[in-house]
Amino acid sequence: MSKIQENALLVKVQIKKWSNTKRDADLSDELATAKAARSELLRVNKTLIDSPQVKMLSKIGGQITNNIIRKICVPWDDGEHLITVELIDKFEEQLRKKVDHFEETKRELGDVYEAQVQRARIALGDAFNELDYPSREEVLSRYSITIEYRPLPSGNDIRVNLPQSKIDQLKSDVESQVTSRIEQAVETVHERVVDTLQSLIEGLERHGQKGDDAKRASKFSDNTVNKIAELADILPALNITGDPKLTSASNDLLTKLRDLDADELRTDETKRQSTAETAKGIVNNLTGFYD
């Protein structure tokens, strides 16, 4: 346990944004009356401004969550993720680029906000209400990205004036909680490996086939190969406990599946079949699914 606590941190990235929507009580009541419905069951929300900057800020937030946090870190609890010391530089480099883009887009929003409100006055017609709109400064203040690190909890951190037996019990409770969370984190990594390989297997086996309701035959995608390469590169660092099954999967990904060629897989049926069998073997070692 102490080794993990020396080589990993907990990180919490909070992304806050302006909602850009407002419930219109009058329109909600009008719709309820027109449909003979209970007013509390119908809700009309207005988009306040049609803004490329607002959409981009939301998109950047999603990219941070999906393409950085969920790929480089492992879920922990209450919005926190576990990150190994080995991956912190990679994490911060990728995050810094997104934060810079976020801040640049926020400045652009500040430059055009008043003009976008005036356009909304025309676009929303009688539904426009000046009181729905915060000031430019208030809108910008609602956008922020904060990053907080903290060490993993440790029973050795407990220093209180209690009987030794009580202190020992508190230490044991803390270590048990951390052990349970780490076990859950490792299980999440197992699931990620299996899900990524299953997508590869399914893509390979579907390629060239046309479903009953499909307009065209399925085509194996470059993205599937890219995800395998990403996983091969990062899995050794995600294996925080040295789990032997993950170590084996990591070695197999690096030696057998890291340098796949999507074009070759699309054109060579034999290669598709052999690659799918290799992927099934890795999944099988983790889960016994193909036994």
C-alpha cells in the first residue's frame, strides 16, 4: 500500500460554465394551457444566445473529461481521480493546452457577448426578456477550470489525542477504505482494457458485412486502431498495483497489437481473423470470456 501512496496522487478537475438557458414561466404556462396539461409537468427552456463561443467552451470541457481525465486517470470517488506520478507530466501538458484554448475562447465570448444579446433580442422575438441576461462580467466569471491535487489517504496521517487502541482502529479503517478504492480502480482498468479490445474484435468481425436495416456495409475504422495504440502506451502506468493479468495484457498489447495498420486490416481478411483471435486471447486471459 505504501508504494502506491508514494507513486500516485488524487486529482480533482472542476469545470464550471454558464448554462445559457432560462426557463420561461409564461411560455410554460401557455403550452400547458394549450395542451390541457398540468403546468408543473411541462417546461419551456430558452437558449439565451446562439453563440459559437459558448458551444466551444462546452466542447472543451467535454474534451478535458473524455480525452484527458478518463484516459490518463482512474476513477476514485466524488469527482476525484487517481493519477500515477509517471503520468502527471503528460496529464498537465495535455490539460494546459485545453485550458489555454478555454481561456482564449472565454476572451472571445467577452468581446462579442453584448452583440450576441442584441441578436437574441431579434431572434427570440416576444420571448426575449432583458432580465434573463447576466452582465458580461458575470457570464465570464461563471467559466472556470480548477485543478487540485492531494495525496492518497494514509493511516499514518492520523495524529489525535486518543487511546492507542482507538488510533489503531482508525488507521486500520483508513487503510481498508483505500485498499477497497484501489481494488475498484484496478477493476475499472480491467474493464477499460476489455471494452477496448471488444470494440476491436467486433469491428474486425463486422467489417464488410451489411445488416438487414443498414444502407451500406460496415467498415473497420482507423479510430479503433488508434484506441488500441493509446491503450498500449498508457496501460503500464495505469497498472498501479502490478496486477499480473494487466501486466500480461500490457505486454501482449505492446508486442502483438500496438502497430496495427487499419488499411491492411480492411483489405486482408486473414489478417483481420488472426488479429481478432489475438485480441480474444488477451480478453480471455483477463476474463475467461472466450473459454
